Amino acid sequence: MFTRNLEQFLIKRAQKMPVLAILGPRQSGKTTLARAAFSKHIYISLENFEEREFALRDPQHFLEVNTNEYGIILDEIQHVPQLLSYIQTRVDEAHKPGYFILTGSQNILVNQAVSQTLAGRVAIFTLLPLSIAELRVNKLLPSTIEALAVKGSYPRIYAYDLEPTPWYQDYIETYVEKDVRLIANVVNLSLFRKFIRLCAGRIGQLLNIASLATECGIDQRTAKAWLSVLEASYIIFLLQPHHVNFNKRLTKSPKLYFYDAGLICALLDIKSEAHLNDHYLRGNIIESLMISEIFKHYYNNADRPNNVYFWRNQTGNEIDCIIQKGVALIPIEIKASKTIVSDFFKGLTYWSELTELPPSGYIIYGGEKNQSRKEGSVVSWHNIEDVFKTD
């Protein structure tokens, strides 16, 4: 069991809320975290055929049989969403804080069902793979940003010192077989795998559904549906543009990112740091890694990254990440290089001139040392949490 930042928030909310839902991708550590935080609860995996059949056939009796003093962990609740209405009834009859702990690896099924059926009764959390801060606390953080990108952040890789490439290949196969078939009626699984690889090849770029669909050999409607599947199962996320208009036309398309850089590398057949250093998408992969870390910061503090954007106008000026704090906008540029050069600050300088505000913001880069410059603060990749210290 690795130390996870979210555990303290789970325990705190369990003192008030009768139901907690922990959502996130497969293998992100949801089950391990739930069982560690609520060790006296009965644990039931709904991936187990017999348990799932029992719950589907007679949900009322299923819950009665498993009633106990402490509570129940229902793992992979998306397999039996019908249970949620019965859980609601039991919660309304006897409000027991922290009694039901639900986990799910499919947001499209669980979150919608949870929010509709258990509104006002459930606290929803998202657990992503290990963050840089968590890797450091557990003494697992790789020495270079390239090593982290190739290895990825899934706990099992670190727990068993696994080779990342074959593990991710198996992960993709398992994901396609288990999740894709359940979420959507995808007939051609090999074509769907091609679609995932094409998404990896567009990492950090503006989403162009028409181009993606054409290259994959599918129609745009199917491409949109498959993107939704990847989002729902926490493989990709779309970073939305910020629409503050400083008398300039702005980009309206979102950017495509993956939650885990190791998965990107496996999809692109990048197997080593040297290979990543020579790859034409190196900068985009590092950018995706850092943006996902910003998302993890919010989720790991029981929050949501609803105030994280990028900014780009149609003349090509761009800020990689904008964090909105109240009325303030914090610009962040991400650089894969380990050496700080003056060109790093072009974006922040342009932003300062455009907004007519004093120079501010951050450069997150692949080097080791933090620096303070007049144009903004330079933060090493492994100190990315420093960006939030003014919260």
C-alpha cells in the first residue's frame, strides 16, 4: 500500500456522508485505497461472477446478506448499477456515515448513475495514478522526467518493479476487452486500438475530429463516440481553451491529453529514455505529463480541475496552461528542456503585455533547480506542487 494523498479526505468525508464513490482508471489503486482506509468494511468485488449474479438477481437480498456493523466496499459498481437505487433506500432508512464505499473505473456509467440516484447522499472522489508528490513520499520518484514519462505512474509497475512496455500492452488489451465492450458496442476492436494509437500521436495538439476520423477510417460520429469512451474510462482528457478575449480571435477547439505518459509511450512504441529524447513528440509528451500532474493536484485534494485551461489566439500566440483563481489568471508554460533559455519566457512576456499586468506566472521545465526571474518563476518538474503554494 502506497501512501495516497486522497486517503485523508476519504476518512474525513466518511464521518459525514453515508456513501463515498472512488472513481478512476483501472489499476490506479482504488481498491487498495478503499480497503486500507476502511479496513473493517466487508469487501465485495462485482467483477466476481458469482457476486455479480447474486447482486443482479436479487439486489435486496444481496445487501441484506452483507449487512454488518461497519460497512460495505462494493468494487467496480458499474457492473451492477441497479444496486444504486437499493443503496439509496437503505441510506434513507438508516443514515450511517461512511457505510457504503463504491469504486468504479467507468465515469460514464457510474458518475451519471451516482449523481442521479444518490444526489445529496454521496461524496465523489477521483483517484488517478500516482502523482509526482506521491511518488516522492513513497521514495519511488525516478531521477529524470524522461524516466518518469516512459515508466508512467501506475502503482502496480512500482509495486512489482515491472517493465512498463509489456505491462502497458497487457493493460491496453485488458482495457479494450473489459471496458470498451461494456461502455460501448464497439464491434471492430482492432480498429479501436488503432484509434487509441492515433490519439497518442496527437498528444498536446488541438483536437481535430475530422482528421482523426479520416485517418482511422471511421465517420466523425463514431470518432466522437470513441473519444467519449476514452474520456469516460480515464484514458484521455480534453483541456478546454480559456475564452477571455483581449480583442483577439481565440481558438475554440480543446487540446487532447492522456492521464498517463507511460501509456502514451507504450502506444507510440517508445521503450527507453533515449528513444523518448529522440522522438519528435517528446515536448508534447512532457507537456501532457505536466498537465496531468496539475489535474492530479486537484483530484488528490478532493477538488476538481474546473478552473484549468489553455489559451491560444488565431495568430499562434499560446499559453500552455491557465489556472483561474477567482478573477486572477495564472499563466504556466511547460518546457521539456533541462536548460533555461531566454526563449522560455516569450509566452509569459506576451501575456503580460496583452493583459497589461506585471510579469507573473510559471515556467515548469525538465531541469532540477527552481529559479526566480523578473519574467516569472521557474519551477523544476519534480517541484510542480510549488505552483499551488499560493492557494
